[in-house]
Amino acid sequence: MVSVVMPVYNGARTLRAAIDAVLAQTFQDFEFIAVDDASTDDSAAILRSYGDRIRFIRRETNSGICEVARSQGLALARGRYSALIDQDDLWEPTKLEKQVAFMEAQPELLLSHTYAWVVDGDGRRSEIRHDGRIPPTGPCARELLEHCFITISTIMVRGRTWLEAGNAADLRAANSDFLYFFSILRKSPAGFGFIPEPLASYRRGPQGMSRGRWKWTPEDVPALDALARSELWKGLVTRGELRAAIARACLANAEHHSHAGFPGRAAYFAVRGWRQRPLDPRFPVEWTKIAARAVRNWFRSDAPAAGAT
């Protein structure tokens, strides 16, 4: 009935917990496919230790993007549905049981998802991710523009829907998940299904500017840019709505980086957002704030230490 697909890369620390959460499902009519993307840690050994409970594929070279390994696994899937899970996430025991029943009752839906707990590195829960911010079952393109609220490890799709939504190799430059959602929405007039119950857990990893993804923080501006360059938004949202969404994301990122002490990054986003909405008065205001914070921080760093002579 279900093909469970997990891409893996150097996930030894959390991998066994994720695998065990899949194997512990109350609904057992599933195959489990794991694709190891040339890990250099013990991930492959962990996967092999489960024997024939997991269909294990090992890539010889790393692809550099998890969507390639995920798509390779989905190409082998034989289930009526495909369920996605990442190597560091978890499922509640009834996740598949409840989601299969939901999809069977609503055959017009191509994709469904659920709430997810946010957990730390040790699996301790802190909150429900996107709590109160996820729209009910139905069309949701405009809401996705405002905020990408779907957690990958909560997703179940009908048949080969995810695999047919796009070519992973063409989506390296941006958040491919976001583009896949719009591709699927174009084929799904009924929108996406949503079960308002946390049936998975999303493990929040270390955050920080040093990871080199500041253009994605806190809003994924590159994904919105990629969507604008594509044809996927047409018929789902207007050009004006898309430009407004990019401007909002740029403003959020400008404010974030300005407060974090990175005026150059903040200015980059302020200019990007202003180009989308040149008449929006918030951007000149933000430039003034960025300059004021930069000057204030400069004086603080240049001031002599307390007690210095």
C-alpha cells in the first residue's frame, strides 16, 4: 500500500531512531526504501544491519542534494502511496495508519501532510511546528507564498506524484521542496490535504550564519526567486502576489540580519525587496534603521574598554 522513502547522508547519529520509528508503525503494509548518498560515516552499516526490512541502495558518489537520492528511491517505489521521511526526523506510531485512511477517503487529493513536533538533538519536544499557521485541506498556493509550512517528513503523496512533479537535478539552486509543492498544486485543483495532528517530529539542527546559507535566513528568498523564473506560479497566484511575497521575504531577512549585526546582508535584502515594490515605504525606513544600527555598532566596537586609559 505504501512506499516509505528515506534519503540518507552521514546521518549515523539519528538514523537508527528514524528507522525504528518507521518499523514501529501500526500500519504494516509498506515497503521501506533507503538511498544512501555515498555517506562517509557509519550510515551504510546501520542500514545494512536491518537486513531485508529495508531495501537499501547505496550511491557511489554524493549528489550534493537530498532530492536526488529521494527521487532515486521513489523511482523504485511500488506502493499506492509514497511517504517521505528524512534521516533525522521521527514518526508517531499511527502516522501511516491515519494518513492512509485520510487519503483513501479523499481520492481527489494528490498530497497530504500533518503537523509535526519540533524536537532537539536528543528528541525532546518543544513545540508544534507552524502551529496555527497551516490552512485546512484545500487550495493553498497563496498561503505557501506567505510561508512554506509543509514539513517533508509529514508528506504522503498518491502514486508517483512527487517523482513526476519535477527533475531534482534541475533544482539544485533553490529549495526544491517549495518548487515541487507548486508543481503538484498545478495538477491538484482540490489542493493539499491537511491532518491537524502532530504525526511526525522535525529535528531542529544547529542554526547559524556560519553554515553559509544566509540568503535563506529566515525566509527562503532564493526559492521564491526560482519560482518567479519558472512557470509554476501561473494560474495559482498573480504576478503581483508573487512580487509582494518576495518583497515581504526580503524585508523579513533585512530586519533579521540588521538585528544580527550584518548590515551588508541587511542592505542586500533591502535593495532586493525595494526592486520588487519600489513604492513600498517600508524599505526606505528599513535602510535608515540599517544605517543607524551599523553606525551604533561601529561606535560600540570602537569605544575603549571600561577602565581603559
